[in-house]
Amino acid sequence: MVVQVDSREKTHIITDILKQFEEADVQYVISKLYVGDYMIYGHPEIVVDRKHNLAELAGNVAKEHDRFANELKNAKSVGTKIVILVEENNISNLEDVKTWKSRNTKIKGEVLFKILSTMISETDKYDFDIKFCKKTETGKTILKILRKEM
């Protein structure tokens, strides 16, 4: 398996992710992806779009909703399922988002939960899922998603 990593990912931020790929004996190439940040090279059926925390995702759905929604629609139109992987140490599932709070955004966890739940349920428009992981396990989790182990 060779993982394609989007060239817009900042190398200094993903050093640990790439190290986890190497530890798992997984090769990777860095080049621009149509959508998302990680996929199995030549297999765009599943793409992982990494968010470094819930505040980033909240900004996507609140401030950049049209761009974010269009990216999800574009992915669905070409048969790609996006798995949004949120690096958040204290959140393990979508239900946990209800109690999330941040000083970096005005959006509250309950509102973010409702927005995301609504978007996930709109299967005629979008085909995406949301997963969560600890920051120290991002690379391993990306590989599990791409291998369809979660």
C-alpha cells in the first residue's frame, strides 16, 4: 500500500504522521489531491481529510460553510467518500461534541453537533463520516480508515 499525502499539508505539522507510516512499513508519496489530505494511491474511493481540532472543523462549517459543503458534494459526485478525522484528545465520537467548548470559536458544541448531524444525514448531497483520534495516534488511525478497519 502506498499512501498519497496532499502536498498542501505542512510538513512540520505532519512529521509524526509520516513517521507512523514509516513505522508501519507503509510508503507514501506527496502530491496534490483533488479532495482531502490522504488516500491510497490510485484508489480515491476513501479519502481522509484531517482536521487538527474541532475548532478548525467548526470554522469550516460556520465561516466557510459553502466551500466546505461544495468540497463534500464534489467528492460525492466522483464517487469518493470523505472521512473527516479530527485530532481531539478528549472527544471520541460525535455525541461527545455536544459538550465541547473552545475559546477559539463562538460556536458551541451543541450547535456544531446539530450542524454535523444534519449534514451527515443528507446522504443525497454528501457522503462523509467523522472520526476522532488522539493527536499521538493520527497516522495509525489514517491507516486504519484507509484499510477500512474502522
